[in-house]
Amino acid sequence: MTFMAKPKKQEEKRTVPSDNIISTTENLMRKLLEAGADDVVLSAATVFGQQTKFANNKIVKTGTSESQHISVFSVWKKRVVETSLKEFTDSNMDELVAKASKFAAHLPQSDSYEGIADGPFGYKTLPYDRTIKLSGEKHADITEGAVNSALEEGAKRCSGILETHDWKSFLLTSHSVEAEDQGSTVYFSLRAFVDKEASGHKVGASRRMADIRFDDLARTAAGFAVDAINPKPGPIGRFDIVFEPFPLAILLERAGSAASAFDVDAGVSFLQGKMGKQVGSGKVTLADDPLVPTGYDSTTFDSEGVPTRRTEIIKDGKLMTYLHNTSTAKRYKTKTTANAGLVSPHHWNLVLEPGRQSREELIGQVKDGIYVTNLWYTRFQNYVTGDFSTIPRDAIFLIKNGKLSSSVKGIRITSNMLDILKGIDAVGKESENIHAWEVDSSVITPPVLVKGVNITKPTA
């Protein structure tokens, strides 16, 4: 039985031709340099997006979006000006250049800016799924099939979203860098409900449509919801926790942010002063890998045009490096890790190296613990120490003698990021690519078992 309403057929839109945006970018570069800019980075993009939202088992909104813009980073005698161009006309370009020059004259010199990378460079290639741009007509069938799978599994209602994007980018800098890329992404989220206290949530993300098993995600979310019926108030104290990939990704993204040299310099990183020290258990190897073929945030070059590469942030629990752009690398007397962010370096795809154990084997090791499938309201009380709290959401289960027991509710995790990383006692073998409202970037991780996590009650 289907409860979905299909949207009306929509005509496919087309993005702006790449040769137009390239010629505009080249023209803008010339104008900025002639006006006196010392360093310039222009990042041009055309993006075609398609979105289908569903709630209470029905499609409630469909739409397409089409955008073009050129992000402008310019430096005038160490005075940094950032802006963007959305209307590609000569008059708009001239106005942007005049305003940037005038604005720069009133800015103080930047103490942190140390220049951009010198090109030219060569680049690798990543898979491009041309079917994603043409997938709009399939959105309704995909979401309908997923909802029906969840209903067959026992869910009463489902809500979520399917998003696809097709994009082209062109990067041009005043330091002989010229780079082009083309990509595609798909993101799917489904939350299944049996009643107001019994729910389950799964997400999937990739650069390729075929990588997302929509119906399987829906059935898993529904299975969580069915098993979570009649939750009882949860316990407090210290418990071993098996984290699903989704909630773990929310925490690992914080570790990726803390690895940015910008956050370290700004004094908001719990990894500050930890270089070469143990910040996790020996089971933890966390890397940034922008070249994962399926990675949601994969890219062949960073915001300066430096070719990207895999960087091990933490290896066997030891902090190996911070993430750098050219400016932070010069201050640290090292080389860029190809993680620009022109102002703040950032990760692309965080990857936790998988272990050898199945999810069932992780649970089987726990005598008295908790199985967590989702988190929300993750808040840091102290970024420097890594103290945080977060609330488990959707299906939460007690683990008794290696088996899932009753569902619970009303618990809070009150912990510390270094304690979480050091407490990872076992790592699963099946990784998932997580991107979501709570995970802005891309995190690829298996489930893990964390020892001795502090559980408290949420405040009223």
C-alpha cells in the first residue's frame, strides 16, 4: 500500500555553461590585479540541486534550485577582503572591485595572513555520477519505495528528505593556479515513528546514487522504532556504550574541527598542546581523506588549489598533525596539508579506520551498557578541555550480558572528547558515510565500543 502523492513532472533545468563562468572569472581576476590587489583567489561554481521532502508518509515539497557565484578572496597590502559575485555583468564586476579596494583601505593588516600556494599543479580525478542530475523524475519513486519499506517493517509514519546536487567548479588564483572539477552528491534522511516515544533515524550520503540503499536504510530506521516501543527511564552512572556510526560521526566531526590549526591558534581546541601525545586509544586512527571515491565532501583540490591527499590526524591514538593551509603552515614551520579554508583550515572527509568486529560482536562484549543510535543537542561547556554534553535521541537500548534489552529514554551523556577517544575499546568493521543536519561535513565511520561513559539525566 502506498500513502505517497507524486509531484507533477518538472522540466529539467540546466546550469550556466562552464565556459561563461570561466571567462567571467578570468575577467574579474584581471580587474582586481589592475586595481592593485596583491593576492587573489576566485572560486566559481554552478550548482543544480533537486530536493524532495516528505512527512507523515507523503511528499510535501519538491523543488529544484540553480545557482552560480564567484567567491572572491583578495588581499591588499595584507588587508583581507572577502565577498562574492552573483550577477555576471561588467558593471557588477567594476562595482565589486571598487568596493573591495575602498574597503581594504579601512581595514587593519592581518597578523595571521602569510600568503597562498604557488602553482601550477596537476590533479587526480574523482568519480562523477551524471545520473544524479537526471534523477529528479526518480525522487518520488525512491522516497515512496523507502517509506513503504519502513511501513512494512512496522513503522506508522515517516518523515525525511532526499537531496541531490550536481556541480561544476573553477578555481583561479594570482599565483598560477587554475583548476576545474565536476561533482555530484546525494543525501537521504528518514526518521520512522511508531509513536511519539518510539522512533528510529538513518541517513546515507555519497557522490554516487547507486551507493545509497534507500530501502535498507528505511527498514533499519523502522526496526529501531519498533524495538523502541515503551521506553523506560534510563539509568545514571558510568556505562560502556556502543555508538552507531550516526551518533559517533557527530562527535568525530568535533575532533576534526579541533584539529584545525585555526582553532588551535584561536584557543578553542581540546587538541591544543597535544602534538605527539596520546589523545585516543590505540584503536583510533582518524584521517582526513578528500580522495575517497564515495566521500560526500571529496575534492581534488583545496581552496588555494593545492592538490588534496590523505592526512592522518591521529594514528594509533597519537596526534600526528594539525590541518593547515599555507598561512598556518608557515607559522608552524611545516607544509600545508591541503586543507584550506583560506582563513580557517578544515577537514573534508573524516575517516575512522575500521576494525574487524561486527556490530553484534561489539554488543556481545558488553555486560552492562547502552546502545545509542542517534544524538542531538551536542553542546560544549569548554572547547579547550573538550567537556561536552549531548542527548541520545530516537532508539536507545540497554545492553545486558551481551544482548540488547529494554528500550530507555531520558538520559544525557556528560563527558569529555579526550575521554571518549581514549575510551574507544573496539572498532567495528562496517563503515557508513554520514552527512546530516548534525554533521555539516562528511564523516566515514564504523560503530565503536566506548568504555566508561558518564550518563546523567537531562535538565527539566
